[in-house]
Amino acid sequence: MIAQPEPGEYAPYASGYIALASEYNDIRKLLTELKDITYSTFTAIPEEKGNYTYADGKWTIKQKLAHMIDAERVFAYRAYCIALGDKTAFPGFEQDDYVANANSRTLKNIADEFRAVREANLYFINNLSDEQSTIVGTSSNHSTSVRAILYIMAGHELHHLKLLKERYL
């Protein structure tokens, strides 16, 4: 089982995400369960509400889910490369630029993509050794372990699901 990351294995700004995911015992199981929870949550939203935003300057529901996919891809790529010993320092990404075209798609299409991306990532995550999970690389100018990235991935998703329920639905 992949242990929870220790302080120092991730940037301080990620501590909120780590804390959300740390409430669960098994990060692999959590990521597997979240795949279906997130998919069900977004596919239950009527299509006509997909472009809804709760305030000016905030993302639409479609953009929120597209952001979750973008972050998932970035996190998984970083974890994959670090786990394989790649010493590349991975930069941050401009999240607003990445979601720019989301509103032209259907919510169902974006939800299907989320599920497919997570399913693909789970092949890597489920075959990751405990030893690989402790390898540390550089992500957004901070030393970050593979296991921290997995906890950040899950915590980020939990964070956005909470915001969706509190501010959009």
C-alpha cells in the first residue's frame, strides 16, 4: 500500500489537497472510487446547466471539469516521469488557458473524457511499486514525491467536487 506523504515531500500550498485525501486509507482505492463518483456527479447535471457559473470571472461547470482533466493529466505525467527516474524539473501550467475551449463541448463529452483519462492513469498507479512512490523529483519548483502527487491528484478532485456542490449545484 502506498503510504501517505510526509511533510517535505510536497510544496506547502499542496497541504490542503494532501489533507483532504489523507482522510482515506488507500490512495489507489480512493482514486478508483472517485472516477465513478466524479463521472456520476457531472453526468447527473443537466446539459443546459453546463455553462453555468456562480459569479462573474469564475469557471463554468464545463470548465471546472475540463480543469480537473487538465490537472489529472499534468499530475499523472509528473508522477510517471519521476517514478521512472526522470530528473526533469516540471513547470507549473496556466490553468485558465487550458480550459478556454471547454464551453464548446457537451458536459457528457467532457465527463466521458475524464473517466477515460482516469482509467488510463489507474493502470500506471495500480502498477506503481511502493518504492517508486517514494521517489522525489521537482514539480513547480518544489521537491515532490510520486506519492505526494497521487495524494494531490485525489485531494484536488475532492476540493473541486466540494466547490461544485457548494457553489454550483
